Amino acid sequence: MRFEAFSQNLEDVLLWRVLRDVGAGFYIDVGAAHPVQDSVSLGFYRQGWRGFHVEPLPEMAAALRAARPGDRVFEAALSTRPGTVTFHRIDGTSGLSTGRADVAAAHSAAGHASETLTVPALSLAEVLDAAPGEVHWLKIDVEGMEQEVLESWGSSPVRPWVVAIETTVHSEAAVTENEVERQLGALGYRAMQFDGLNRFFLHQDHADRAGRFGLAANVFDDFIWYGGGASVALSRLAARATGLASLAQMALTGRLPEEAAPAGAPRTEAEIRTAYRLVLGREPESLAAMQPHFAQPDFWSLVRTFATSAEFDVIGQQARDLAALLDFRSPSEIARTQAAD
């Protein structure tokens, strides 16, 4: 099975290159956010890996629980201070949400909506120590809280093989980067690669994997990318498939706009091709495949023929599969569904 990447910056592809021979490994995703969009862990989950997610926003935590059977979700922010912390939700449930008031203020000044909420606090040590065995990668994306999260590692003896940490936060990038490298260096890690957004660190016990770093994600990593901002490619494909399904339903219930189609039977190759594209989303295989359709009484009868075909059944299943994978419901809708159940 080719690796399916869903991350924002292809960081999951680099992690897969370094760890693909592990088998069914274990991850910890701090600042996990949405279970699909920009997810670093989903590609691994679909390869049989399991792990922990740390996510303070209630809607996102609910979405993760619904979408990831077998994983554990810690609905909390990581901190050196036990109890609760003030968390700033930016633009609803975006990946910009942060526990730092100054970072939230900068987002507000840039025009982003911001609100505060109180969330439980845990230390990174508590999460690491709950792991059932080896942790193969740890990802940290906490919008300016990287140093505090690493400080909360404390005395835990757990050492994930690879740590990927987003160190690019406004104009603080260089300061954050240097401090993070010092903190992780003291824990036995060496900086291996920077992808423009994240820094990757390898623990000294796994130095034999150092040669797998150095190159950006590329064609030789043999992956399919569904990421980039908001899983754009997958969203478009699913929207197209579900759109075709809606069109078929219109055809079967007679609600098609008759004036939009040629009157009378399809007489030209162009009209047949249009009907193929409209319902099946592709060109016909050959002119011979089109011949039986010239006998249809009118254009929409031809559309209805396609809408009841076995081939369209396949498209309908693709639509359902894609919609389930992306989960078009908002996290708040998922939370309401869970509460109702």
C-alpha cells in the first residue's frame, strides 16, 4: 500500500521514509487538530500504526475520538503547571490556536477571530509515560509553546526515536529554534533536517537512521499527497463524486432542468460525450461504446440510463468512501452526534 500523505508540509512523508521498516509503530501527535486535514498521523494510522493525540480544543478532540478507533485522545494542553490553562481559540478551530496570549494578540491584530477558554493541563511526561512501549515519533505543533512543552518532559525516561517540532512562530523563529535545539540536545537528540516549517531531531540510540534524512520529500518516496492547506485534492475529488451522486438522484426523480438539455434524441457524438462526462465523470472508452446510446429518446433519458448503471454504482460507493474518509461534518457536528448517542 502506497503511503498516503495528509500533512501540510509533507512532514509525514519524511517521517515515513525514516521509519517505514518499523511495521505497526506508535506515534504521539501533540497539537493534533483535525483527524484528516493537515494530519501528520493519518497516513500512519492507515498503515496500521496507532498512538496518542494531544488536542485541547473540545471540538477537535471529539473529531479525533470519532475518526480514530484504537487511538487515545488527551483533551488537554501541555504545560509545566498542573491544573488548567487559558487557551486561545483562533478562527474557530484552526491550527493557529495557542496557549500564548501574545501570539493570540498578534493573530487578532492580523484580523483573525480569537476567543479564550479554560482547558485541562498535562505535562508531556504524563503523556510519554502512558505509552505502552516504544514511541517511534513525537510531533509537536503548539504555536509558540514549544519551549514550555519540552520543559514539561521532566524526568520521563521515554525517548521517541524521532521528534518533529514546528519552530517557525512569527519573528521568533531563530530564538525558538536555538532554544529547542539546546533542550532536545540535553535529552540525547541531534538536529537532522529543517523543512522550512519543522525541525526534525533523531535520538542518539537510532543514529543508524541518520542517512535517511537530508532530502526533501520527493517522487522516490512513493506517496500520494492529499494534504496542502485543507486536504484540497481529496476535498475536490469527494465533492465531485458526491456532486455526481446528487445529479443521479435528480435524474431518477425527474427534477432535471429540461431546458438545459437538447430536445429530442441525442444525435451527435458531442451530446453523448457530454452525458458521459455529466454523470460518469469521464470520456467514453471508444466511439463503439457510444453507439447504443444514440437510440435514447432524449438527452435526459440518456442521463438516467447512466445514473442507473453498474458503473455509476461504483462512483456512488467512491463518493461514500471519500466522504467518510474526509468526514465533511464539522468537529462541532461530530461532537453533537456523539452527545446524542
